[in-house]
Amino acid sequence: MFVEPFNPILGAQYIVLGETENAEGVGVMVRARVLNCVDGVNIALLQKAINEQRSFFKEREQKQGDATQPVHAT
């Protein structure tokens, strides 16, 4: 099911950001929050950028977790 207005280009590639959910009678469904056509985009470079961003966020989370750990006095 699509939310209007959405006029897809048949055969085009899209990147979807959203959440997956289990819908009764439908199965797994993506609830898209962002939908962008990526025709003409260097997909390998896009994947590299996504991996770099994930790595950055993971590292930042680890640093924030380390900063909240109490220091043990000895």
C-alpha cells in the first residue's frame, strides 16, 4: 500500500528509511518515513558512506557509555 502522493518511476531504485512491522494478513511491511530515488547515484559510494556513519554512531555510543561508567576509587 502506498501513501499518496507517490508517483514511482517504474524500474527505478529507491532507498527507504523506516521501520519494519508485522501486519496481520499482510506479513512483514516497511513503514517508510523517507523514500528517495537513487537512480544515478554511485551505490558503492553510498554504501560506504552509510557504513562510515554507522561506525561513527557506534563509536560515539561507546564513548558516551564509557563516560557514564562510575570511576572506582581504590
